[in-house]
Amino acid sequence: MVGNGGSGNLRDVESLQVGSRIQPFNSSPRPLVEEGSNVNRKKHTPMSTFSERLGLAEFLSLKVWRASLAELIGTSVLVFALDTIVISSYETPTKTPNVLMSVFISLTVTILLLATYPISGGHINPVVTFSAALIGLISFARATIYIVAQCVGAVLGALAVKAIVSSTIVQAFSLGGCTLTVIAPGANGSVTVGIGVGPALWLEIICTFIFLFASVWIAFDHRQAKAHGPVIVCSIIGIIVGLLVFISTTVTSKKGYAGVGMNPARCLGPALIRGGHLWDEHWVFWVGPAIACVAFYLYTKIIPSQHFHESVE
């Protein structure tokens, strides 16, 4: 998510991760209202057989690869937007840059979800894609293609930011990457400031689970998705992301800590392009969300089954 809201002269910690990345109505993109839906009603249920869950045939599906292009472009725009929003917010003369940043992030996430969901399902985050695969809404083959596309898109987005900002900004803001610690000047020389691996890992797990539970679940539950419509669903997801960004940059923030990630691809892009200390404990931004996805999957197994077996038009 983002770095320390009270970073003072530690501008290196302003990284932001968010990812929202949602699949609002279906794991496979389809119109909200299909032709003839008033005549033929059908059940949309998770994949059940092992071959369906793997979905190896989708590796050869041109439709899936075309959909992954939306994931690539969407994630690229997301990373570019978030990085520039972080830099702009902290460069703006205001006492609460994290509030300004959270608002713009909410709007950005909402718009990108609305732009990508008709094509790919609007994931733009490995967390959403992996959760959808675990639950059985998409195959693991499609999930693999999507995640690779998201990571490539994140790299392209980070490259775009590096191409337009000065090297001073790149160094000062760590290209908007995800960090646990940074090297800062101290009274007796340079010191390392930030948080430990343990607290950072717990923050990743807890905040990612909240993200899935409080927002993405509305998209996965077809009853709610159908009742609210795409604009409301995507807006709710954007608001939740913005709130988590705000929390991670205020209540849980420390100098040197960039805030929770919740989107591993968004952390990977700046790390590959900027390098350096962005690789320090980078695994936390992958392992934490992965654990949260598994926890969310277990949660879906103990809730009423009708959430996945509701009739949809």
C-alpha cells in the first residue's frame, strides 16, 4: 500500500500497494444480462472435477489469452497510477497526504475495475486471481496466465513511471515500491528504520483477508453482485482499498515501512525496475497474501453453499 503517512524527511518510504483487483460477476467474462436469459435460467457453480479445476485446455484458448491482455494493461495502468499518485500526494503541500492519496486510489481502482471486468473479470491482482482459482470460479490454467500477465503489466507500469520522473524522484520514493525498511540519515550516521518481518507478515495476512472478506466477496457472491450491479460493486471494492491504504499509512505505519501490499504484482514491478533495498524481505509481500487467500478459501467452505449455487440470469 503506501508508505508512512508521517514520513517527514523519509521520502523513501512512500510506496503504495493496492490492488484491487476484482472479479465482479463471473470468473469468465460475460455480459451482465445475456440474450435469452429471461427464458433459460441456469446455475453457475464452481468447478468440481479435477480436470475442470486444472483447465489445461485454456492454455490453448485464444479467448483466455485475449482476456489476459486486459489484465496486463489494467495492472500496468494501475501501477503507473498508484506510483504517480503516491509521489504527487507527498509532493503536494498538505498535512494529510495519506487522505488525499487514499481518495484518489479509491477512484482509480473503481475506474480500472469497471474498465476490465467485461473483458477478463477485472482481477488486476494475483490475490483475486488466486482466490478465484482456489474457490473454483476459474481454472488454475487461466489463473496462471492472468498472474503472469499481471506481473508483466506491473513491470511495464514501473518502467513507465521511471521513464517520466527524474532519477532524484526515483531514488527518493523508491519508485513507489513496497518496503519494510529503508536506510535513513541519523545523528551518528545512516540507520535502518522500519518494522520487523513478523509484524509486516501479519499485516499482509490480516489486511489482505479483510480486503477479500469485505469487498471481493461481494463480487464472488452472485446474489450480491447481481443485486448491486457493476458500478456499486466496483465502488465498494475501491472504497475498501482506499480505507486499507489510509489505515496502513496512519495507524499501522512506521518510518521506513511502506505499508501493506495486498497486491504482489504491484510490489514486484518496482522491485525489478528499481532493485536495491526493494528486494529486502520481498517475499513477505507474496507469502502474506497467499496465506490470506488460503484462509479466505477455508472461510468459503464453512459458509452456506447457496452463495455459489444461486440462479443467475
